[in-house]
Amino acid sequence: MVTNQQTNAEIRRGRPEPRSGANIIRSAHGEYRVTDLGRARAFYVDTLGFVETEQTADTLYLRGLEERDHHSLVLRKSSTPGAGHLAFKVASEDDLDRLAHHVAAAGLKPCWLASGEEIGQGRALRFNDPFGLPLEFVAEMTQVERLLQRFDLYRGAQVMRFDHFNCQVPDVRAAYEWYSAELGFGCSEYTVDDAGRIWATWLQRKQNVHDIAVMNGTGPRVHHFGFWVTDPLSVLRACDVLAADGWGSSIERGPGRHGLSNAFFLYLRDPDGNRIEMYANDYLLADPDWEPIRWTLNDPRRATFWGHMPPASWFDDAALCESFEDGQLLPTAPAQLYDRPDHVT
Amino acid sequence: MVTNQQTNAEIRRGRPEPRSGANIIRSAHGEYRVTDLGRARAFYVDTLGFVETEQTADTLYLRGLEERDHHSLVLRKSSTPGAGHLAFKVASEDDLDRLAHHVAAAGLKPCWLASGEEIGQGRALRFNDPFGLPLEFVAEMTQVERLLQRFDLYRGAQVMRFDHFNCQVPDVRAAYEWYSAELGFGCSEYTVDDAGRIWATWLQRKQNVHDIAVMNGTGPRVHHFGFWVTDPLSVLRACDVLAADGWGSSIERGPGRHGLSNAFFLYLRDPDGNRIEMYANDYLLADPDWEPIRWTLNDPRRATFWGHMPPASWFDDAALCESFEDGQLLPTAPAQLYDRPDHVT
Amino acid sequence: MVTNQQTNAEIRRGRPEPRSGANIIRSAHGEYRVTDLGRARAFYVDTLGFVETEQTADTLYLRGLEERDHHSLVLRKSSTPGAGHLAFKVASEDDLDRLAHHVAAAGLKPCWLASGEEIGQGRALRFNDPFGLPLEFVAEMTQVERLLQRFDLYRGAQVMRFDHFNCQVPDVRAAYEWYSAELGFGCSEYTVDDAGRIWATWLQRKQNVHDIAVMNGTGPRVHHFGFWVTDPLSVLRACDVLAADGWGSSIERGPGRHGLSNAFFLYLRDPDGNRIEMYANDYLLADPDWEPIRWTLNDPRRATFWGHMPPASWFDDAALCESFEDGQLLPTAPAQLYDRPDHVT
Amino acid sequence: MVTNQQTNAEIRRGRPEPRSGANIIRSAHGEYRVTDLGRARAFYVDTLGFVETEQTADTLYLRGLEERDHHSLVLRKSSTPGAGHLAFKVASEDDLDRLAHHVAAAGLKPCWLASGEEIGQGRALRFNDPFGLPLEFVAEMTQVERLLQRFDLYRGAQVMRFDHFNCQVPDVRAAYEWYSAELGFGCSEYTVDDAGRIWATWLQRKQNVHDIAVMNGTGPRVHHFGFWVTDPLSVLRACDVLAADGWGSSIERGPGRHGLSNAFFLYLRDPDGNRIEMYANDYLLADPDWEPIRWTLNDPRRATFWGHMPPASWFDDAALCESFEDGQLLPTAPAQLYDRPDHVT
């Protein structure tokens, strides 16, 4: 249920014109570090049914059934788990240049990958955002076969496409302001704590609930990558198949329905502890006059509409973020607000 | 909608004590003749997801995901399509003996297969019923691994188990009387023509709508074998997968909901033209005081609850039946009543 | 996954001939005591979508969409919650007499209700079983309109029919033996503790997993009444509707899939704390040669196939049973074995 | 299956900058003329479950469960059926002025409705497009309660929101060019006849397959309004509920899956013969580098992926369009290309 009686003045309606001048289309792919590529493939490909586009000596490139871009999930062999980068697709090469110029002027440290330097991609811009999140922007992707109507190949969770990033940062309000004003993200829904302070925001460029959610928490950390499935039955099938294949312990939370976003969800921990979400049933958000929906942190229907409490691990654990400067995992700072609802299991 | 205002006196309530003294548990498996085993496997196993138990030089033994008996569908290589035999499971070896004695006394010609003579089976009794349908009865089946919770192996239509036979005979009333009185089948639902004459009966031993349906038509012919799937989505998935694999033309009728039985159905023609049904959503029928449901042939909601007309082929085509005496396909006689509703496509 | 390597000698295969000589068809209806009929109707009828057949000053008679018997759930106003009676349908009036004679000879105290004494029923036999469970047996029920194809009336969880009772008794082995030998129940699946002792049994007369489950626990108590729904989506819809109507806190456990029985389940506590289960996706069990499936209590996939732990309340709480002698709730005795798995939430 | 080997040069990639300078967000609502408001409400509200926002003496304003705009379907009492107007939402009032100026300069005849002149709307711009289709544009709509999480109110087909218009015009190529170049629509998929000439185009502003499809046919006519439902089960439920309520004959085509768009569809004729589609399962289309998918008219998987042929009525019948000048229904001209595939039922 929506608690929309009052609104927070600092939350904008609609998607503002970005100061960066860059037209970001959508979140596009995420990269996790994994310690064992074979085990990762067993989990993601053999059981969950991600489509394998390509594998190199140290990296696995996966996509969903409806995707024609080369990859939407990258798994890179590393000595420790963690989040490599969060990639957004922009409208054109010019958008990359505008963005690079804008963030350099603001003191961030953009760097470039030449076309093909990351397999399946054109020229890519990378920088850690002011909060440490490792962002990548790309305009061009190698096109591969779209398998939407290859129903004979549907397996496991029948993952359709990448949907969103969810991240934790110590100062949510600052992060909201940066993504909104600099990059032009709109706010679909948000959470406030008991004092009415902004606790989390769901931010969108494409026309559904979010491309990136930013939550109050120890950060910078990547909480999860969300993948879209067509319906709740795909989520239940994921549970059944995971359990049948011996991956039952990967199920951390759900299946259930979020109050916020209305999504039917399932949270999984991959063999390295990186978290992904299977996500269905959110809604179209195309209108510029959208009024962001406000939830209070302790509303029992916010986290799970049916009233189930999330487990403590869902708040405790998240992936550390890689620095583009040295490839090291960035240190974190504690959350500025209390980092979870009053009741967890 | 049920048109139950009047009932036909010749239709019994409940399941009568069978004169044969044999306790038939349920319909158990069907055998079709196919002209190309490889093509049949491509259709049934690779696309529809039947589980392959075993293959010999000339025969393929398949089963559903929930079944632990060796097979529920037998595909035997032959020069022409057709129905080999329709098998029922009985409670014990004694039931086989009682039944053999009873039908021999009535002038039928029972013959025996020794245990193992048909792979995966104990001793089997076979005879063509008074209408020519090739029946088999067996008490013991080789037990194999039940895959109900091997969700990782679910594919295609996710066929769970054999459900029923549907057959055409020229004299439905006589066939009803024989199956009811001699073998102890109960009637769940039935159809009458505009003159109120019995046109088809759905007959059950196990506790759902039917183990065998007998319809007025050119016969003896086997109209279809029905396989049970858990829900309508399995039926839709079957359509998607068949079309993706190039078997779209095998879809003859449906998906849709039957008025009679309430089943969500799909009729397929295998590569040899033999017909199978994917069948979900009928109901529990355990009570001996069940009042058979009466439908009129031309009620538009009987055939398809939503009003869709069946295609003419659904009435024209059916599998010829093998004789146990010489393996030849039996000649047919025309239906005694008009053999279809007034409106077909 | 099934742990069937060894079997318990005291568990019979198949359904034995009952010593009572009574042909029990199936579990048929349950009666709960509720303290506020209006609140109970709001929960069961308005939200969950049970069909109301009739209401008297102190009792509400409900049924599912596929049922033609007058009621399958009786809610009787009382000062305290509890279980009134557990009713089974038998094949004929003679079965009632045979059963009454048999249990009286064994020292139980059968009593009779005349036809119509309980609304919607013929003559009924009642007695508390040797463990205190309040059983009723009836052959004839008033027939009412079956709403299976009145899809316009489907609401809430779209409850189809009664499925089973689940009860707790201190001595499960004795209860199994009585239901098996005296009443002719077969065992579909069972649970043993780490010492291999029988901890729970699922017992059936109709052809699915159970009509009554008997679990080790403080007893006599009724753990839940199980109602059958067609598929997991009905269960998810129940959660959504309950939450939307403000009954979210009634959700105690699930949705999830049981390993034992394969059922997709949801456990709810009604406004008085009585427990019901929404239950889908078990299987046909018709064969007399069924080999009971053996599970160990601490197999994490037994309780929830996906590995979720049940809450402690699921073991702690259950409904006390009424005595037919004085209408008082019977005292309980503690379980003989440890009463839950090692891990609960 | 996609037949994308060659592409048509006149089909643009991506969404071009519109010459009109107006930012059209999405298709928003459609108006049908109905001859009996009560009968229309019985069909749309009571059976299909559209939400009624408001009714005046001659008009019924309906919406879907996820919508917060005042209406997405308008049913206006009239002496004959027909299409009143097709409304698009634009980003701002300025967009309306730019668009009015642009089309007036091109010789069309824009007219204005003041805010509130049509209930629930701000200022609206109307004109018949060059092909006669009656378009409306509006920036501001009265906001009403969004019922997305009022699962207790979900009924019938559980219609979520308006999705698209489908129209017939004699010269599809000209219509494509106008919608693309003047209004900035992108093309997701299109159909060519055997000679490779453009036969139909699916055009989008919001990020899925289409806001408006333009097909070759007698025109100007409105073929259908498409409404989005969450999944195929909502479509099946629509069939069941329609049949149970006596509206079975309203089902014209489907349920089935379109090859083009991948949508799971159902076409209904309302009591006046106006056509609507229940529509699920298409895909996200956000990228500007999207390559339009090309289908050939006679590809049997284009119309229905499973191979079912559409009925002739689906091509013969469509709603005439109202002129904004005099309220009369516009005359039609015949299609320039043959107006259907070679095979229909």
C-alpha cells in the first residue's frame, strides 16, 4: 500500500534534463568477479538457463533470451568475488564524449576502452562515480542472435533480459541528487525512514521502475543485479530447478512480491556469494508527470507485500566494488542512516 | 454449462461391480505404430519432452515425469500407422485370470504374453473387445526412476503421466454397456444427440473423468491417447516449443477448454498422423453417488467451452486397430448415429 | 529427493483390506470452532473465495468451486478456537453400521446423528479415535450446485475442494497402525527421525497423496485442513489478495514446495488461529503396488524442497480437539519423539 | 521466426526526430461508439473487469488496474458503432502547440477542446490525420487512484493498461512515412507482401513493440484497441469468464501467440462489434539501434506462431472512423495491396 500523503521536496517529478548532456538509454550489463568459472557456468548457464554467448580464458559472456546485445552478464575470473562494473547503454558515441567531458570537469577520472577491448563492445567510457560505484557507458554492442522465439532453448528460470542494478552507498541523498541532476534519472518510488529522511530511491531511464536503485548502506557496494523474467512461474521454476540441481542453498530470499515496485522477486547468491534477482511483474512508467511513490522503511508491506521479513544477510552482505584505477576492491564506509528495517529474520 | 435436466435411464450411477470379477485400476499405456522411429523420437522425446526409458531395434518405450512404471507410451516400428494396443493395469495376477476366463466364456479370444515378452511388463492378457478395440491387461510393471522432482529434466510439454484412451465405435450404447457391466467402469459425463440417444460416454476406473472415452464414429478406431500435464501453461509451452522446432503443423485443435470434462486441451498429430492430447484441469471423481453429467451434442460449449468449433479432421481421422490374431489392421464399420456436431470448421 | 534406500518394515505397501469392513471413500470436510462468525466469513468467503452454501445462527457451511456436496468446511461459533470434527465419506449406509459395530467392539464410543441433524448431511457416525481425534463418517450429503464452470464466480484463492486433514499425536506408530489396519488407509510417503523411527505418515484412501497425515507431536491436535487449488498461481493470488485485504499476517509459512508430496503449499492461520493449507501439484496414486516414499526428518528438502526452514509456530501451534462426549476440548500429551527438525526459523 | 535476410530501404532504424517537434510519449486511450451503454458496461466492466472511473449520461470512462490517468477506454453512446478518437499523451502543453502549428501548415484541420471539455482531461488537440484516422493529443490527465496492488479488486481479464491502436489504411507506405517522419515513431517490426512491398508496420514511441500498428486494408478504419495483461493466464481466464457469462461468441480469434511481436493474444468483438485485443508477452524495445524485424505476409508463423489461420472476419471487419468536422463516419477506400494472407479460415 502506498503511503503518499506527504512527499519529500528533494525528490523531483519526472526525468530531468541531465547536466551531463548525455542521453542514457538504460542499464545494460553487469560484471561480477567469480573465483571458479566452471562452477559459475554450472550455476548460471546449466541451471538458471542464461544463454552463453562466448567464453574466453578468463571471462564468460552471458545474455537473456530476448537480448540481441552480445552480453548482459559478464563473469570474470578473479581471486575474490566482487563487482567489476555496471554498464549503461547510451544513445550515441557523442553522448560518451559529452559525459566524459562533464565528469572530468567535476573531478572524476574517466578512462576509455577502445572498441573491442572488451569483447562484444564498441568504445567504452569508465569511471567510478562520486560514491565509488564502477560505471561503464557504451553506445555500440555486437549484435547476436535473439532467441526470444527459440522456445526449444528455454530452460531454468528462462531469463529474458537484464533489468537493473541495486547498490548501497552511505549517503543516499547525495547519490540520488547526482544520478538525478547529472545523469537525468527519474525517481519511480522511494523509501524514507521514520524521521522522513530519504533511505532509498529507485531510479529509471528506460520505461519501467528502475535501471538503478540506490539504498542506504555500507558502501560503495553492489547489492544485486536484477534480471527480468516474464512471470512468477518462471521464478517458481527457478526455485524447483535450483533445488533439483543441488543449488537450493543459493536461495536467500523469496519468492515473494515486493510492495515497492510490485515486482515478484527471488534473490539468489551465486557460488561466490554475488547476488542476483529474478524479477517479474513491475509496471510501465513512461509519463513525465509521474508522481514518485513514497514508502516508509518499516511499513511491513514495503519489503514484502505479504508481510514476510527479509533475512539479515540481505542487508549485511553485498559485493565490494572494483576501482578502475588499480583493479583493487574499494574500501567502504558505514551507512549514514540505520541500515535496515526494525524487523528482519 | 451442464444440461442435466433429464437423464438417460441406461446410464448407471457410480461404478458397478464388474461381472468379470476383475479389479481394473486404471488405463496405463498405449501403443502406436510409427513408420520412422527416429522421427517419432524427435517429436515425442526431443520436442514434447517424453522421457525415454528404453529403445530396442523396433520399439521405443516412453513415460511421463511422474511415472514409475516402465512405459506409458509405446511406439513400435511398422509399415503403416495405427493403434497396437490399449493397456489397463489391474490389481493382481488373479484379476488377469478371472478376466481371461470371463471373456473366453463370452466368446472373445484372450491370448497371453509371458512375463518379459513385452519389455518392462509382467504377464499380460490381450484380446480384442467385442467392438474390435485391442485391449491389454497387466498387473506388474518393471519399476524405473520416478522423475517428478528432477525439475532439471523438465522439457517441452512436461508430460506427467498417461491419462486416458479415446475410441470410436459404431454402436456406442453397446460399448458403454459392455465396459460398464462387464468391466465395472463408471460414467462421469456423456453426450446425447438431438434425439436424446447416447452419442459418447466418458468412463472411469481411477478417480478422475475417464480412463476411456467411447464416441460414436467409424470404428473400431483409436481417436487419441490423452496425457496429463499439470496446468494450461504446460499446454501453451507445448505449442511454443512445437512451433519453434518446426512441428507447428502437428497442432490440430486447441489450445482450448472442453466444456465436457472441463479439461484444458491440445490435440496433436504425430509425424504418422496418430493423435495425442495434452490434457489438464479436469477434476477429482471419487464418490460412488456421482450423477453423470449429460451434454447435448450441439451445445456449443460442450466441445469447446469458449465456443470454438472443432475441425472436421478431428472427426474424420483416427487410428485403425490391430488384431491380436494376425497383426493386421481391422476393417471398420460406419457410425450408427451422425458422427459429428452440426457445426465444424 | 527421495531417500528410499531402506524401508521400514512396519509400513505396508498398498491399501490393506480394513478390519472394520467399512469402505471409506475419502476425507470430506472439517469443522473448526471460531469465535466470531462475521470475521470468519470475511476471511474465508470475502477474501479467500470459499463458496458459502448456508449460514445458520451459529454455523457457516462452506465449499469449494468443484464440490457438489453441501459443505467441506464448517465454521461453528464457539467461545474458543479448536477442531470440531474431521469427516470422511463412506460408500454406503452399511459401511457406517459395520464401522460403528467394529469400533464399539474395540472399546471406542460411537454415537449417531440422525439424517439432517447436521445440516446438509444424512445419518452420521461419530467417535473419538483411540488417540482422541474427533472423527465423523457419513455416506449421504445434500447435493448443491457445482460451480466448476462458473468462472465468473472464481475469486481469491479459487479453492476447488477439500483435500486432507493433518493431525498431531504423541504415538505416530500406533496411529499409523490403527488407520492402516482398522480403516484400510494406504501410506504414500512417510518420515523417519535420525534413529529411523517413524515420525509421520501420509495416509490415503482417495487416489492422491493423502486424506489424513499423522505427525509426531503434542496431541491429539489438528494441525491443519488442506484445500486443493489447481496450481501455484492460485496460491500466489491468495497471498496477494490476503495482503490487499489486510490479512497479510495470516500467512504463516510459504508459498513454497514440499519435498514430501511435491505439493506447492501455503499455510494460513484464520482469525482464530486455526490453520489451513492451500495445496496444489501433488500426484495421482492409484496403484496397489505403490512403494511408500521414505524421508528423513532433517533432510532439508523434505519440509521445503527449496531449503526454506519452517517457522517454530508451525510445530508449536495446532488446534485442540473436541470430545463428542461433552463438547470439551481434550487434554493433550507430549510427543514421544522430538517434535520438529533440528532447524526451524 | 524472423525473416530478416533483406530489409526494406524505406524503413528507418530507430525513432527519428519528428518534424512536428512534438514529443509524443505514448498511445493513451481510445474511444468507441456503442449503441447501448448498459450492455457495454456488462461486457467491459462486469465480465472483462475494466475499472469504471466515471459515467455520464452518454459516456462511460474506463481504465486498467495499473493506470492512474482518468481513462484509457471511452465508450460513448451513439446510434451506430465506430471509432471516436485515438488519443496520444504528449510530454507538455508546448508539444500540443507545436503539433497544431505543424499540421495546420500541412493542410490538416486541428481543433481544440478546452481543459475539462472532455471529462478527466486537460486541453486537447484533435485532427483527422492525412489518412482519416481521428487523432487526439493531450498532455494533462486527471489523476485517479491506481489499483495495481488492490488485488482484491482484480477480476475477469485483469486488464492492466492501454497498449496500442491497430488501424487499416489503403496506403500503408504513406502512413508509415507520415507517422515516422512527422511524428517520430520508430518501427519495431513490419510485414511485406510476396513482392516485398510494405504491407503493415508496427510503430512505437513508448518502449515496447507498438503504440500504433498500421495495416494495409480498407480504410480509414480502426481494427482494434489493444490492452495489456500481465501473462497468458489472464487471457485464458478472460475466455473462461466470457464463456461463463454468456459472451462466448465475442471471442473472434485466439488465444494464440503472434509470431510478429511475440504477443500472446485474444481478439474480442464487443456487443457492438468493435474489436479489442487482450495482449501479453511482447518485449522491451528501448535501444535506438534496433533493427526492425521483417516478416513476409504468408509466413504461417507470422500471424499465429503456432500456425493457426486467422478468420476472414479479422480482415473484413473494422470500425469506421468519426470525422472531427461533423461527427459523421468517414467513407473508406479499398486497400492498395491484397488485404490478407493467402490462407484464412
